[in-house]
Amino acid sequence: MSDSSEALATHELRHHFENMEQQRGASSMGMWVFLVTEIMFFGGMFMAYLAYRYEYFVAWQEGSQHMNFWIGTVNTAVLICSSLTMVLAVLAIQQGRRRLTSVMLAVTICFAMAFMVLKGMEYHEHWLAHEFPGSAFHFAGIDPRHVEMFFVLYFVMTGFHALHVLIGIGLVSTMLYMNERGHFSADYHNPIENTGLYWHFVDLIWIYLYPLLYLIGHHHVS
Amino acid sequence: MEKVISAKLYFTVWAALMCLTAATAALSYVNMGALSPVVALVIATVKGSLVVLFFMHAKYIDVKTTVLVIVAGFFWLTILLLMTMTDYITRAWS
């Protein structure tokens, strides 16, 4: 540890913690407690999806035929790549490589924006096809009422996920700004670590949304 | 101490996640009937576990209470999904 980083570490240690290690552990645990509330938040929606899929299986099969398989798949890959660059940003700051950290954070933001653009194109497609729930909703096949319900859950789940991606872009941008201002070092980088946890959580939600919405029953109606 | 993991491991996890995504996308073309959602969700769970364990560093957490928080979170999620579904599935049994 160099003299300057030691000084920074001492400066960044809040008075109610014994040492940097204890502060880091507490910070990480606090973030996980928040993420557990996020699991519960999305959990309710997954529960609704499951119960409706069980009750209206045919409508669910019908609805999933109208998902854009390729955009969904490419977006899954985009998010996985963004998770890699995010974790590399955390690794870079752990090693005190500020420049590399900024680059990795910037690449993460680019991937996140690519995800949002693709998601927007997909929403636009659904909108034009009258698949947005409401008075303009139109579905020619069987059980249109419950196919509409499928689309309600599709838009609510992916919509809240997209909101989290937007918040993620805001957080990662803030980390990039703070890193450029020299706030972080190998000894103190809890905010970057926690932003990473948030970002990977957003990826985790998508990892489940992808098969549930795009894959199950997409290519075949049983 | 904070565990610093090598970039090599992160790239390996990334490669595994990409391969599993390709696999689950390809398998969605195969009609396995009732097994299709099971296979898709098992792959998703493997991918999710990789993300939580390595990218989110859950495997390397040194504070036991944090591990308890994570396990409790997923445990309560299981209660939510499992208990509610046992209700829905058994309603028609009477």
C-alpha cells in the first residue's frame, strides 16, 4: 500500500467502523439485504406468471409465439457481456488500475444502452402489431382475453427489468464520474463493488425472463 | 481479506454463460413436450448460479451473516413459489 492510498483509505473509513475490512463487509451485506427485497419484488411477478401460465396454458403458448426470439437471444448475450465488463471493472479497481476501470465502466454503459435500444425496437414491434394490452389490443387466435394477460405480464416484467437497466446505467455512469474524479482506489471501492452487485442482479433477472417469455413453447404448440 | 479473482476465471465464466445461452436457444427448437420448460429452467438456474457465485462473488464472501442473508432470500422466494403453486395445483382435486 502506498502512502497516498493509505491516506485515502484512512480518509474513506467512516468513524463507526473499526477498519476498512469491517466497512467493506458491512457495505456488501447492506447491498445484499437490498437485493433480497428486489428478489421479493420480482418474485411476486414471477409468481403471477407461474399461476397464470398454469391456469391459462393455451393462451400462454399462443402469446409466446409472438415474442421476437432473435432480439431476446441477442439481448441475453448483450447482458452477459455487460456483466463480464462490469466484473472486470471491479477487478481493475481492486488492482488499483483506475484507467482500465473507467474503460470497463464505459463499455458496460454501451452494452446496457444497446440492450435498451433492442428492447425499444421490440416494444415498437409489439405496439404496431396491436399486442400492447388495452383498448387497442387485438388478437385473432383463441382465448384473446388471456393472451392479453400474457402481454400484460410480459410488459410489466420486462418493463420493470428495463427500468432497472436504466437505473443501472445511471449508477454505472455515476461510478465512472466518481472514478474519473479519483474517488476510488485499490483500498476503497465499495460503491463500484455494490454497483456491480446491482448490475449482475439485473442480469440474473433477465436470465430467468429469457426462457420463461421467449423460449418455453416458442417454436411449437403442444 | 477481499478476495481478488483472476480475469481468466471471469472470462471462463463468461464463455460458459454464452455457451449455455446458445444451448438453451438451440434446445428451444426441439419439442420435448413437458420436459422443454424443465430443461430451459435448469439451464437458467445453472447460468444464474454462475452469475451469483462468481460475478457477484457469493463464493468468496467472508462475512457469514451475508451468506445467511442470500440463502434466506432465495429460501423465502422458494416458499412464495412452492406454497402458492401447491394451492393452485390441488384446487381441482376435491
